[in-house]
Amino acid sequence: DSELEPIPPPQLAEPGTQGIIRGRDLFGYVGIEAVLDQMRRKTMKAGFEFNIMVVGQSGLGKSTLVNTLFKSKVSRKSCTPSYEEKISRTVHLKSVSHIIEEKGVKMRLTVIDTPGFGDQINNENCWDPIVKYINEQYEKYLTEELHITRKRRIPDTRVHCCVYFLPATGHRLRPIDVEFMKRLGKIVSIVPVIAKADTLTMDERLDFKQRIRQDLQASGIRVYPQKEYDEDVEDRIRNDKIRENIPFAVVGTDKEHQVNGNKVLGRKTKWGIIEVENVAHCEFANLRDLLVRSHLQDLKDVTHYIHYETYRVRRLNESNASVSGLSALPLENGITEKYEAQSQL
């Protein structure tokens, strides 16, 4: 018996817990892992929401890219009969929702478009309606949370991700890009993309991406995924690869072509076919993986636990200040809208 090594006691975990009891220390099978199946069943039954905003000037292929992302006609432009393309004098936000079902999983997808953004000669403060819209969705959610009798499931209209389209100029970020991302980066997860990237050569694309990353860093702009939100080493390694590739150079299309006997999504030119889902041609697949396949839940978590929480704390502080007879704190983004729900806070 003296030759047998003593089994080390379970390691202490968080304060207030006695330790970690691992599988080998259990007397038999308990079935804790079955909770994952329970969660999966509930999610499949209830479905979930994902709200994506697309921002950029007209003609950058926002509607086409969203359709390509979800492989269906989900953009407002695609599902509006007799849609007319005309430049709006002001920024109007329009949203359209769809239920997408795949392998029994239902997702309520809402695409928020921003026609008129960046299309004027004077684009000063053209981001204000967008900031206001995002804050209004946080306000709606907060109002529902503060009701005495709450809904079992609060409808979630908060913007989980903002895809910002940069024109493929090959130069640097424009002042409007810097101003927009600086302001919006504080209240929503921004993913910048280079639109219509097939207009740049591979070398021009690499140089442009490098300059944009330099401009983002120099201007202190926070784009998703932020380093401070990495939960562990595994997260950091995975997210570092994404950060090295941002902004994604993308091409969108809903047209299929035959390539070597296979049907592929692509843009046909005189010189050949640009395959949208081929990483050697563009980075659309990387963007899709980030938004849907690997980080969709994380985008929702960052919205709820970081951006919404920041908004909630600020609004409750304002409410307490006004109750105490002090002047309400100004909103961080400079919008001083007086919300109808303030009296209920």
C-alpha cells in the first residue's frame, strides 16, 4: 500500500466552494452532461433572435452581401416589391425581419438598413439617427425589464452587430469612417469590411488592410472582437487570428456559376469567375464564420453583458440623479433625448 501514490484532494475552485469533484471522484454516472441536450431542445423549440445592422454609403453592395451571408433574399431591397433605389436626403433606418429555419433550428433574423448614410455633400452628424436607434432598442429592453410583471421572454430588438462597409479606395480611412466607428464602437459591436474587394489587386488589398488597422489603432477605435473581452487563452488565440485579418475584404453575389462541374456563388468577369466562398479569392467565408458559425452567441453576449449593461447603469444613474434633484448625467454619445419611459425608471 505504501507504494501507491495518494490521490490528491480536489482542487479548490472559486471562494465559497469546497472544491472541484471530477468524473473519477464520482461514485457513478450522474447525468450532468444531459443538461446540454436539455438546453439544445429548449433553444430549438423557442428559437433565437439575431439583429444585424449594415451601414455604408449607397452602392457598396450591402443588400447583396446580407443575402449572400444567409443564402436567402433577406435584405429590405430584395423583399420589397417595386423597390426604388433613390438617395435619401437624411438617414432613415429601415428594418426587415425573417424566420430562417435550418435543421430544426429557428432564427428570427432582423436586418437593419441605413439608407442615406454618407450620401450627402455635408455628412456632419449623419450617425446621430443610428446612435439614437441603437439606444432606443436598449431603452425598450430596459423598460420591459423594469416592469413589475415581466414577460417570460423579453423581445430582443437590440443590435447585436453592426457591419460597417468601407469603400475599396486603397487609401486610408476617411474622416466619416473614423468619426462613425469612434462613436458607435462604444455602444455596439462593429465589424468593418472592405466592400467590393474585387476592385483591388491582392497587393493593394493587403496594403489597404494594413493601413486601416493602423488608422483604427491610431484613432483608438474599438472593433469586434475586443481583446479585453477574451475570456481565456483559447479565446485569445482564436480571436487574435480574426484581429489580424480585420477588416475582411469581401465580395457578395447571389448568382451561381459552374466551376469544374460544381455550382459556386461567384461574380463572372471577362477574366474569369471570382468565387465568393473561396478564401483564395476573397474573405467572405471568414466574415460568415465570424458572424454565424463561431461568434454569433458571443456577439449576443457582448451586447447583453457589456453594451447593454453600460447603458443600463448609466440610465439608472441618471434616474437616481433626477430623483435626488440633481441634473441628469449626459449620455456618453452626446444624444440628450428625453425618453418616454424615464418616469418609469
